[in-house]
Amino acid sequence: MSPPHTVGGAIDPVPAGEPVTHMYVGTLSFDLLLGDVRSLKEKRSVVRPIVAELQRKYAVSAAEVDNLDLYRRAEIGIAAVSGDAAHLTDVLDRCERLVAGRPEVELLSVRRRFHGDHDD
């Protein structure tokens, strides 16, 4: 690997003549209301299969991230990385449709974040 080039004392992020690589990171946060759930054990039996299906079908990182002590609410977070912004957008869209289509939960809100090469 060649040493970093400097421009005006700062490191040039893409030295001249070197290929540009791209990395995009996308996240989704789902705020869910669970249906007929009366305990944290029942909550786990609803949330775990959703998390597992997201991981299996779309190769994303997924976990329950908030409202852990509330048995009728859940927040699931997912993250994915890709070199192609369009592919990442498609994966996030598919994940959102999967969660929205689950009859045992009501999707209250979704928060989407997309980070590209030029974000600081």
C-alpha cells in the first residue's frame, strides 16, 4: 500500500490515479406494537423470528435494540453495508416490507439512515 498523499497538509482521500472505492451503510429502526402479548416470554417468541428472518433472507445485522422491558413494544434495528447504493436501498426496502407485512405486529414508525462515502 502506498503512503497517503497530502494536499495542503491534509490527507487526500482519493490520491490521483487510484481507483475510487465506495462503501454505503444503511440502517433501519422499526418501532413495533405487538398484538396479543402478555409477557416478555411471549414477546421474545414474536420478536426473535422476525429478527432471524431478516438475518437469513437479507444478510443484515439485526437485533432488538430498545423497549426491552416493555412486553407490548419492541424496537428492532438493522444495519447493512454495500458497495452499491442502489442495492443497499433495495435491501432496506425489502426489510421494511417484510416487517410491515407481519400480521402479529403493527409497525408504528420506521427510521432510515443512509451513510455514503462523503458523509462526515
